[in-house]
Amino acid sequence: MRKIKHVNSAGLLFLVVAFIMTGFFLLSFAGEKYDFLALLFAVTAGVLMLAVYVILIKISRHADRFVIIVADLLIGIGLLIQYRLNTDNAFRQLLFLVVGIILMFIIMALIKNTKFFEYISWPLMIVSIAVLSVLFFVGKEVGGARNWIIIAGIQFQPSEFVKLAFVVVLADWLTDRYRFFDLIIPMIFVFMIVGILMLERDLGAAVLLFGTSLIMFYVATGRKGAVLTGVGIGAIGAVGSYYLFDHVKARVAIWLNPWATYTTNGYQIAQGLMAIATGGMWGVGLGVGSPKLIPMYNNDYIFAVICEEFGVIFGILLIAFYLVLVIRGAIIALNATEKFYMLLSFGCTTIIALQSIIIIGGVIKMIPLTGITLPFVSQGGSSMIACLMMLGVLEGVSARSGMMLENRMAEIEEEMRTNENEA
Amino acid sequence: MKTKRNIKTVLILFCVLFVSMSVYLVYTVSVYGTRYFTSPYNTRTEKISNRVEAGKILDRNEKTLAYTSDGEREYSDSKTTRLATAHVLGDDMGQTIGAQSMFARYLLGFDQSVLDMILHPDSTLKGSNVELTIDSKLCRDIYELMEDHKGAVVITNYKTGEILASVSTPSFDPKKIKDYLDGDYELEDGALVNRATMGVYTPGSTFKIVTIVAALRYLPNVTEREFDCTGPLVFDKDTGKFRNGLTYSELTDDEKLDYVYLTDYKNETHGTMTLKEAFASSCNVTFARLAMEIGSSRLMKVAEELGVNKEFLFEEIMVNAGKMETGNSDYRLAWAGVGQHKDVMTPLHMCLLTGAVANNGTMMEPKLLNSVKTASGTQKHSLKAETYKQAIKPYEAEIIKEYMIEAVKHGTGTEAKISGVTVGGKTGSAEVSSNKETGTHAWFTGFIDSNKYPFAICVVCERAGTGGSVAAPIAKKALEMAMERLA
């Protein structure tokens, strides 16, 4: 039987690991005493990455190598900068990474071998709305948004997981329903989720999910009119909330001129811009900057910190890495053999793409800032685990389509052989 | 399949967004980077300055103006030099923005490569030395020339854009800024403001340079026309509408209360004259009529081309641009056309504009940085003249230059004449209060028409009297000193 060939890319992974090792090696000299822990950390992370790669290929030959390598690179940069900011957080991040990786493998295996995800749309819909609604009453407010919940002593951010659920639900509803009437339920779902997020002041997540839903509607149905109507509703909603909510108005004002309110609202953006400007093209150097001047330096504002220490050129490379991830994600979607998995994988790709655009664009003051994490890099367990789960979806779909394609090829070969025999 | 096509479409959209993000990042850092970095809010430089020995600041003759010794920032021994160069240098406590903060990148060694930083342990890091384009002796002489006047003097080389001298009075002693912050050292009001670059003054008649550019551009044959100045122009009090038929002298005393007027200095009348004579004698009535004939939008368009209402983003120096509003009535437009109403200009902006007139209409980007040398002596940056923009068309510049020379030869600026060279200029006496007892801002902006001494100057003395009698003599002496020192 002929097999689908895949490019061997282990060399790239070694480069990534070497880069991260070098970074930690430099960091180990940063303090007054030599820091052996940094080396230990680096070795652990490096071994983990190599192991993940090997296991991934073991689960399926058709797993996408580039997606995992680029993700490794982003995660590695994240760990490096987190370690430099706060060693304890970095260790916690490593722990979340392990949890996330396990979940990634589980999701990958589920998608590859079962139709599990095709049946959970209704439960996910109900759970998502329920969790976000509960949050509205018992949620803990952090950074102006009420989006944290504490269960059994563990803090987490349900909206991160709702992202994946949201994509699964939409992919299911959009797979083979074309009539307008069929789309009413997913529309109600979208508006409920986005509405609740708006009320909880989690603007970043609201914008992200609304954008994702529009893109998924467009991809699945091709109804330009409907999507444009959606954009229109979004625009009206944006203008409306500008007049209704003071915090939205404040965001726009500080976007236009953060310096006018430097001592209050504009402080974060202004500090971020100064950090980027201080770094210049080549950066001040790892460990030499003053990242802690910026509020939320280790999650929402991590991009400014990276630019300060590694330089604008590295910042551009980081943007390029995300683009590579997005392009690979889209290729996985394009190669999918079933529409549901096509939509599912492209939905996850869209989340990663929009999320990076929203936060990087906000930090560099290209668009108004809405707080959201930078995928794979920001500190935070929920965000890291949710991103890895989406990675699991991408790899799972890649594995599934590869497998289906091979089976199909085998069938064709079999048919040809029988035909030959008959003849 | 349709879905696949749609996915490709969205993917292209993502690519465009990611690429534009990269472009915007580079744009924002290259255009605004220096501003953000030198912002007084940016305390990152302070952190560095604790462990880096900041480099020296020298003038164009390599005279040391600021240096670091035992971790303390020290300045010139001469008090007058310290006061004369204080605003150009700025202080080291973040109270003012000058060379010390604009060039902190070099002074604190931010320009050093990553390799340098790794090879040199923290403590031995030394910043680069920065050489400025100013001549500190010239600044000192000009500072003494200003005596008790509040105001500013700027001299630039209009061919290269170099700032040769920039003095702002009253000044402060950078050595004592810590005492000032502790409350032990008194400063005169507004002493920390660099009036040369940040001081927004009503420009008065010097603004006629802007109006005449617009007149030359939009009014055909304006140079061949004759103008009548028969006393104040009359406007409706409520609507501000121009009453062309009415003559001030023919109004009865009662009627006079019903109108508002555009007057000349001390209500002079100039009779019939050409545009050249009107410019040289600085006739408000003629220029107000021109402004109304040009119209609000066209006047504004020309002013904006000359930098008014714009944001200057020069690499090496922060300069406030002038501002102008033409308002919604003839009356306001008329006054705006002669540099009153809400018009304001900074001395350096006016100096750049005058320099452009002398330099065939080309405005050069102002330069303050002569060279940067690292502690080990490698040159990292050297002066390069750069065109900011072709602000005025060459033939217009030619005409205005001739008129400005005429203004110094036979007009309001005769006090600025220098024997041996041709000086051109424009005076201004800007009214800043309805109280006639308060003196006007005295302005003189001019240039030497010479290849050997391509100097442009702008002098402003606050509430000191007329431009012709107060500012022009100072300009003359300052230019003579510049010729002597910088030949």
C-alpha cells in the first residue's frame, strides 16, 4: 500500500530547542549568583518538547509537524520571558503546560478515532451559557472584567474554555444546515454568549468570539449578505456600547491619545509604547529591560515586554510565527475530508489568529486595546490549556484526514486490483 | 468546494492583517520611537543611568557643557554658559526636555549592540559622547545681549538646518535643579520652559510672511497691483462682516460705536503703495484685505503647508508648531491674516520659515546633533543636512526674499542692517492685551543673504515694545557675533 509522505522536520525542532536553551543559559548568568535552576528548567522544557513531538508522531503519522514546532517556539519564548519575570510563575506555567499537553493528546485521539465531538454540541451549548451566566453572579473581578471563578481553590477563567466550546457548537450547526431557519439557534447562541461577555466587561473575549462567529458563518455558508449584516450589527453594537458604557468610551479615548490621561487610564498603553520604543530595533537585551512598569506585563502586555528586551525585529518575527501557525491551521482545514472537521479546525485557527491580532494590535496602538491573552505566550493556566486544547483539535483533524485519505487510497487500490482480477 | 474557497479568502484576509500589523509596528517605532523614548514619563532611562556613566555633551567646538563625574552630572564652570545653554541641554531630573533626554539613547549607551552589553558587565558600561551643533560662546553672548528681556533667540544655518544658537530667557541653572525640586532654589516664572521651541507667541506682522505666500500663490498679478490704505477697515460689530463702503474717518462718533475695526499700528495710514511697499512698511490694512481676498480655506491651506497646525516630528529636537484659526467672519479672518486673532508661532518655527524663504523655499530639518562618539572613540553618527520639505515655491521665495531685504533697507527693519552683507527680515509688534499700556511682543525674523553666512534668526522679546526698535537691534548684534564666530 502506498503511504502519504510527510516532510521530516525534526531538525527545525532541534533549532527551536537550541534557541530556548541558549536563552535560559543567558538568563542563568543574570542574577548575582549563578542560577542552576534555569538550566534545569530549560532541560525539562526541552525534553518535554522533544517527547511531545515523538508521542505526537506515535499517535498519528499524519499529525502536522509545523504546527507543533511553531507552537513549541511560542511556548518556549513564553517560558523564557516568564522565567525572567518571575521564576515561580514560570514553574507554575510549566505545570499547566504538562496538563495542557495531556489534554491535547486526549482531544487529538478523540478526534482521530471517534465521532465524539460531533455529538456534544447541545451539551456544550448549555454548559457554556450556564457557566458564563453563573460567572456573572459569583465571578471574581480582575482587571475590570468579571471573568474569574474559583473552584476547589483553583482559579480559572471559563471564557478561555468557552472559546473552544463555541467553535465546536458553531461547527456542528453549520455543517449541513443551509436554510435561514436552521441558523436561528446558532445565532441566538452567539448573541447570548457575546452579550453575557459584554455585560461581564470581558470586551476582548466578546470581540474575539463575535469575530470568530462571523468568519465561521461566512466560511460555512458563503452568505456575504448575512455576514455583512452581522458586521453591521457588530458596528452598531460597538457604537452603542461606546455611548452606553463609560469604560468603552474610555478605551477609545486612550487609544486616540494615551498621553492625555497618562496618570490614569492611558498609563498602560503609554508605558507599553515607551517599552517598545526603549527596546528599539534590537532590544535592550534579555533581563535588562524594566517590564514591571507596565500593568499586566506578564499576560496581556507580554508583547511589549518581548519587544523591549528582544527588539522590534523580534516582535515582527513573533507576528510571523503566528502567521505560520495560522497558515498551517488553514492548510489542515483545507485538507480535511469532512465539513464538520474542516469548520472545527478552521474555527480554532480563527480564534488563534484573531486573538493575536486583537492583543498585538492593541498593544502597538493600531486598534483600541481590549484585554486578552497572547496565545501560548501569556502567563495563565486557563489560556495555556485552552490554546493547547485547540492545538489538539488541529492535530486531531490533521491525523483524522490523513487516516481517512489513506483508507480511501487503500480502497481504491483494492478496487483496482479486483477489477484487474476480474478482467 | 465553496467552503474551501471561503477559507482561502479568509486566510488572505489574515495575511493582510498580520502584515499590516508588522508594518504599523515598524512605522510607529520609526516615526514616534524617539518621542516615546524621550518622554519624561519614561523612567527606564533613569534606571539605566544608575548603572551607566552618561556620556559628555559638547558644543560644536568640543567645549564640554555637561559630563559625569563620580556618578554626579556636572555642567560648565561658567554660570552664564550654564544659563545660556540650559534649555538646549535640559536637566537631568526630568523637568525639561533637552539634549540630555532627546539623546539619552546615546548618552546612556542604548545604542550599543547586544554583543557590547554581554561582553561588558554592568558596572563598566559607559555612554557615548554627544557633540551638539550649537556654539556655546555664541549662546552666552546672546544671553547677555537679552539683558532683562524675557523671550528667545534662535539662529540656524538655513542651508544645513544646524541650530547654531538657541537661548531662552529667563533661564535656570541645571546644577541647582535638585535644590529647586527641594524648594531651596527659586526660579523665575516659566524659567523651565524652552521659549525658543515651545513658547507659543502671537506673531503679529511676522505672520505676514505666511499671508504673502498665499497671496502670491492665489492672486494673479498681485505684485503689480496698487493698494490704498486710507485708515482702519470697518466691520459689523455683531456679524463681523466687512463693510467695504464705510470709511472710518467719515463716521460720526456715535456711529463709531456700532462697528469694530482693523487698524494699523497707532492708526497710521500708508496711502497708495505696491505690495512690496506694503510688506516693507507692514501695512495691516493691505494684508487684511489680501487675507479676505484669498479666503479662509486657501489661507489655511497655505499656512498648513508651512507647518502651521501641524505636528513637527523632527528627529533631534521637539518643536511646537504654530497654530491658526481663521474663524467664521471677515473680521476674524482679517486679523488672522495679520498675525493676530488666535494665531501663535514658536520662535524656532518662525526661524525655519524665514530660513526657507532665504533657501529658495526649501525648509531644512533642524539639526542639533553634530556627532556621536562612543567612549572608545568610534564615531557613530555624523551631521547630514536633510530637506524637511519644499515649503514655498522657488519663485515665491525669490519675491518674498526681495521684499524682506527691502523691509530692512527702507522699511520697518532698518535697525537690523549690517554693513558688508545683505540682511532681509520682517518685524512684528504683536498686541497681546486690549490694554494699550502693555507693551507688544517684539519680533524680528530674518536672514543674511550670503553663501558664506547662511544664517537665519528669530528674536522674540515679550511685551518689550515694537519689533523694529527692540528686536531688530538684538538680531543685528547677534548676527554680527555669529558671523564673527562661525565664518
